[in-house]
Amino acid sequence: MRQKGTLMDVVMLVRMQTRLANSPKPLRIALIGDCVALPIIIGYIGFSYRVFRGKTIELDYA
């Protein structure tokens, strides 16, 4: 009877994931997603900085 989770199963799973990660189509989709998401994130950070600039005070807990 074969045991679950043997070392060979782990090695085969890692090899399969490596092949999938190197496939051009998923990498292209990830690149497109990154090109869309990063400007949105950077723009939101800049917008929130501009909105809250000068509206904070230094906290004094002592």
C-alpha cells in the first residue's frame, strides 16, 4: 500500500508548478495585470497623500 505525501509526490508537485510558472501565457496575463494594478495603487497613494497633507498633528502620549 502506498503512503500519501511521500517525497516523490512532493518533488512531482514542485516540478509541475515550476513548468506552469514558466509557461508564457500565464506570465503574460500576470504582466498585464501588474501593468494595470501598479499605476492604480501608486495613484491612490498619491491622491491620499494630497488629501491628508497638513491635516495631521504630532501625537504626544507623555
